[in-house]
Amino acid sequence: MPGVTPIVSGIPFFYVRGAPPGNVGYFLDGIRVPYLYHVGLGPSVVHPGIVEHVDLHPGGYPARFGRYAGGIVTGETTEPRTQLHGEANIRVFDLGALAETGFADGRGTALVGFRYSYTAAVLSLIAKDTKLDYRDYQARITWDLGPRDRLTAFAFGAYDLLGRIQDDTLGILFGSEFYRLDLRWDHHAEDGTRLRVAVTGGWEQTRIEEQRNASDRLLGTRIDLRKPLSRKVLLRAGADFVSDRYGASTPTYADPDDPTTKRAAALFPPRTDLAGGLRFDVVADLGGVEVTPGVRVDFYRSGTTTVPAVDPRLALRFPVGKRARIVQTYGLAHQPPSFVVPVPGLAPGTLADGLQTALQASAGLEFDLPLDFSATTTVFHNAFFAMTDAIGTANANVDAGALGSQRSAGRAYGLEVFVRRKLTKKLGGFVSYTLSRSERTLNGLTFPASFDRTHVGNAALAYDLGRNWRVGARLMFYTGAPSLIRSRGLLTPPPVQTPDRDPSFYRIDVRLEKRWWITEKAWLSFVAEMLNATLHKEVVSGQEIGPVSIPSLGLEGAL
């Protein structure tokens, strides 16, 4: 999507309009999710068959979303279906399935889904010193109390492990897991009012060093209300509260007086963090001009420190002729200190140093083009304050141990272009392009962020060849990140014959599918696909990586 800048190809952590990965929030049905994709270029941590749609809010988002100073990615699950249906797939390195049916004459529904990777067995034949595992599950039960009330229990979770075997001992490079259980009551009134009351519990952990894990036990509740005040005015309001109990297992061997041990204990102390707040916005149609003012009021508590935050928001949309609209968004966003990337169970306990803050502004044009094409062009400017962006300032020689304690300021600005056509057409796809600049200010010096990429482009096309054959391809391109930092001089002396930026990178992914219809609703497909079919290598900080390429053959089916 426009405004999204990858750190490295295939790694599921991104900058969104200059905000670092740790400042990007992920939600599914309003439930906080640590990350989106499995390790090792894996698939999504939630089976796509249960996801109705996904939206990216790069800035100035609705008041419903907060406590992140970057972009927000939200997903909504499918409506329960009483008729039996399902889908399944098996590939070279994993398999997955999802099924749903009704019971009790349609008053209830039950859904179960999972994905399991046998990558470890495949890798043992190729790279015997590498271990890669991932799996996930989803389960949902609904019960209609009446025509307007429904109870839902929704559980999901994921597990990932990447390790290296040396001397018959497994060393864990990345190990993470998370689990969620959400219990909710939904009420739909005759006047269109929708009310949801929910309670969410969860547990998650990440391996932070040998024989030591960081964990979080969370418990939260939320209320969401949508109430039409008139035909042209919609009120959206809500409240939520969440408790995060962070902890870490005791190191097997550690010197409590060692400076590194003391610093880690001070940065990630065992503690209980609290956050709660109220929010509302109003969507009003003022004679064809849509105005959405809103505000969030939150408080954050960690240890003995309590910090309040007020986040106003404003969105405007008004027509320009019959086929164009102007869209503007403005917002203030606050977030507690965050880790460099959003991994489960790891958050700095440095609230006493203040909240991260982002001022977000954008303005754009939406166009309806001939032949069912649509396009958007957007300019944006974000300003950041008190950021815990350790990777964004990595080239500034920030002490690696500082992580969440080193604070920086910054800004990002740029132009985004997005042109698309629905994939249901014979020829469909999209083209996106971002021209941007992301800067950081630290110790009085201003310099490009470590993963500032001037040009980022993506294109995807899918074409119906006929006779149920379909082919698709995706192109990803971006210019290199800075290898040296210059700002009114040099932060570090320039190495000999080192370019100012790493070389540009691109990759092409391809997919071919043949589908056979068994009945009007049941089908089976053969799929051949390959990530990075061009076998291109990437250079990061002067180091060549790859080529990282994954070919796959598989079968998919649904009924």
C-alpha cells in the first residue's frame, strides 16, 4: 500500500509514513494482535478464510483507534454462516483448513481453522542446521439470543520458531507465541444502533535470550457504540480498559551487578501497565460535505507514573465534480514507549520519560476513472516527538542497549499514488508509488532515518486466461536506505568507497492457478507460485543478503 516502507524484503515489519514498526498497531475485530505474518516469509497468522476485509489507516484515523503513534492496520472477521462451508490448502511447506456450520436450527454457528507448517522436515533435507516452525488456530462460536442479540466466543493464536542447531543444541534466533480469547455481546436495535460489549484475555511471550522469555498477560474490556442521530449524522463512541502484566523469566546465569544486566532490568522491569480511556467521533453529512470530528482521552500508568493524553481528530471529504473527491485528515496520536519491532511480551518500562507523540496531516484526491479504474493521490506530513525508534537512529551510533530509553524527534513527508482495478475483472490489479523523506533529530543533529527510502513502488496484476486458468505477478521496488548519515556535516567519518545509500532492490513474484469446478459452490485448484522469481539479492547496510526465494506447489479447495 502507499506510504508503507519495508525494512527488508520478506520481513513483516514496516515503516508507515515514517513511523517505525513498533509504532504500528494491528487489530482484529478490535482485538490487539502483536504481528501479522509468520516468521520466515510465512503466511498470515490468521486464516484468510475468516477475514472479511483489511484496512490500512496510515494517519489521521478514526477515534476508535489509538495508543499508537504510527499507522493502524485493522481486520474484520466474516459474519457467521449457518450453512456448511469450508476451504483447505496444502503446499510444499504447510497445510491449512477452515470449516464453519450452523447448529440448533441456525441459532448457533461453530467455526474452526488452523495452519500447520512442516517446514522443519523440509529444511532438514536442505539445511540441516536450521529449524523453522509455525502454526496458528482460530475458533469461533456464536449464539443468537434473539433476532437482535448475539453472544460470541472467539479464540485465536499463533506460534513461531526459528533456530539454528550447533553441536546438537538448538539455539533460538526468534521464538514467539500469542493467544487471545474474546467474549462479546452484540445488540442491533431497530433504529440502526449497534452496541458491542466485550472482554478479552490473552497471553504472549518471546524468547529474548538463551533460556529466557519475556511475557505479557493481558486483560481488557471495551464498549463500542454506533448510533444514528439522524439520517445524516452518525455518532461513534466507546470506552476501553486494558491491563498488561509484563514479566521475564530469570536468567540461568547472570551477574546482577553487571552493567548490561542492570540496564536490561531497568528497561524491561516486571510490572503491570494500565491504559484506559473514552472516545467519540461524529460522521456528519453537511450538504454533500462529510465532516468527522472526534477525540480520544486516554490515561497510561506504569509503575508509579501516570500520564494523560488527549488526541483530537478531524477528517473532511467533499466532492469536486461528479468523479472526484477531496479528502483531508488531521490528528494527534500518543503512544507509550515501544520496542523496536512489535514482538509479543516486550515493551520498555520507561513511561516516566513521557509518551511518544505524532502530529499527522494529509490531503488527497480520489478519482473514479473509466473502465472501472480508481485512483488516489495524497500528500502527507507527520511530525514525531520523544520517539523510541532505535532502528531509525541506528546509523547515529546510538547505544544498542538504550533501545527504548533513547528518545529522538523526527518528521516524514511525501506523495502517495494508488491506482487500482478490481481483481474480479478479467484484468485486475493495482499500482502504488510513494515518494517520501523520513528524518530523525538526535543530539542536535538531523539526518535521514536508517530506513528512509526515497522511492517505493509496488504493482500487481492478475489476468484471466480463460478455461479457469489465471496468472498473476507482483513487482516490488524500492531505493536503498542510507549507509551514511549527513546533516550539516557527518555524524561518522565516511568509510572509503562507501556509497551514500545501498543499491536499489526489486523482486517479482509469480503465481499460476488452474481451477476445476466440482459443483456450483465447490472447487479445487492447482497453484504454482514463487516469491522472488528473479532471484535478486538485497544489500542492507553494505551487506548482501540472499537471494531469498521460495517456490511452492499446492492444492486449494473450497465448498
